[in-house]
Amino acid sequence: MCSVIVTKQQFVLHNNSYAYALSETDDPAKENYISTWSEVTDVLSRRIYRHPMGDVIVSANWDEAKSVSIASLDGTFNEDRRYDVFKENFQVPVVCTVVKPESVKASERHFLELFLYDFFLCLNLSAPGSCDFFSAYIDPPQGKRSDMKLSASLFEGLWMRDVKANWGLINRVPLRQVVQWFDSLDLGTRQIAASRMERSLFALLHLCHLDGAEPSDLVWLAHILEALYDTPKETITKSLQDRVCAVLSIPEEKKKPIRKQLRDFYDARSKFVHGEFAVTHPLSNDFLDEEAHKLQGFILGTTDFGAAVCIATLQKHIVDNWREINFREIHQGAPV
């Protein structure tokens, strides 16, 4: 016998201003965001979570959120008077239903939160920056509101920076393909990473709880890269340079700048870990001190590159249907 709980979530599109601005530009992210949101209803409306106490089903009606997201990107947003484009935030309700057997004593909110984390992660692996839950919250019929605080700020702007810097790292992967790969990992309700891939995905979600460029981002990004590339501790930078260039098939003419940026990334990470990195006042007010702005720019550029390599590597896993990459050192003796 099952108890059925319907939970209404007041879903706030935190990045609506950004999306609306995109509709007026040629930013390469725009069409990719539209393509990914167009798949949402068919691909991520229902998930089953296998729990030791029984199977739990979470389903969501994304129709309105999908409609608003696409309209804010393709320029037809002004025609919809239900929402005021001049407000920083506006509420888009997403009705979610959780069906769980009575044997599962845990609150349905636990499974709804996990569903929303999976949704956020899959959309941003499909089209980085396409889903922002930083101001989204769950508003259940009974009980306290639960804030998501999952920010896509790490991914926003990556498409444009990728083009300007000529990295050639960021792409869109069809959402259906992302979800099929994600399901093949069989994460279920696991909360402690049991593999290198799980470590990298959980670390990426930790990063998304931080809204804005912080030096600590460098540590999380380095953790993701080291998990994905299984880098030996003695020669991290050199091994990572070689493996990134090989796995991502970096063209010969781009290898030198990519290797340099990886070296600069790890230099910045090491300085922060060993207490040598410049520390700003918590205010980080560039009006009071313009040096704060320069440091923020440096951090943003460095973390952008690190994030681009992480996302490109995860997308490579998805496209090639890999669980992880195994590296082997090969020796061959020369005949006498």
C-alpha cells in the first residue's frame, strides 16, 4: 500500500535576467539552452529511486517552467504577461508528486530534493549554465520551506569565454543521452562517493553551492580533475597536461596554450592551499580598492578554465559512454 504526497514547489528562475539578456545577443549558449529545455518534459519528468525500504517514484510537471525558460531565451517572453520581466525574480510553480510505500518512513522531501539535484546536474552537463536553482525552494503543504541554493554561476558565460579564448572545449550533449549515461552509473540514493566518477560529480555539486568566484573553487575543481584523470600525486601537473590533451584530443596548435593554462591553474591552486594566495577582505569591494576587482578577474578566468576542462571531460565520458578512464604506462624494449 502506498501513501501519495503531492508537494508544490515554488520554483524561482534566478537566472531569468541573464536568459532575457541572451535573447538579444548571439551568445552561443542561447540555442543550446533552448534545445536542452525542449527535452525536459520527455526525459526528466519522472524518476524511480530504489531504497532498501522500497521504491520511491518522483514525478514533476515542468511544462510551465519549460515554457517560461524557452520564452525568456527566444525573445517571446514579453508576450506573456503572467510574469514581469523587469522583476529580478518571479515564481514559476512546479507541481511534484512523490509516491512511496508506507515502509519508507523518511520524509518525501528527501527524495524530492535528490530528484532536483539530479535534474540540475543533468541539465548543466547537457548545456552548461542552462539550469539555476540558487533561489529555488520547495514549499510543501505542511512543514518548513527548503531552499535549494544550487547555483549555475560556475557555468554561466563559459560558452562565450570558450569561443573568445579559442579553447574549443564546451559543447551541448542531448539531454536524453546525458540521462541515459547518468542512470547507468546507478547512483540511486547513495550519499558517499564510491568511485572516481561519483567523487567528481559530488564535488561539482559542492561547487554549485558557492555563488561567485572564490579561491576555494580552485580546490574543488582540482579535486574533480584529479578524480577524473587519476593523476599520480608526484607529477600531478605534468600528468594532467598530458592526459587532458590526449583524452580531449586537443589539436597540436592548441596544446601549448592549454598546457600553460593548466600549469597556471595548478600554480594558483597550490598557492591557495599553502597559504600564499592573496586574500581579500570579505567585502571584496572594488570601489574601496580596485585591486579587489583585478583579483576577482584573475580568479574568474582561472576557475572558468578549470570548469571548462571538467565539463568537457564529463561530456566526453557521456558521449563515449565511459564510467571512468583507466591510464596505463606502456614500456617496450628496443631489440638489440
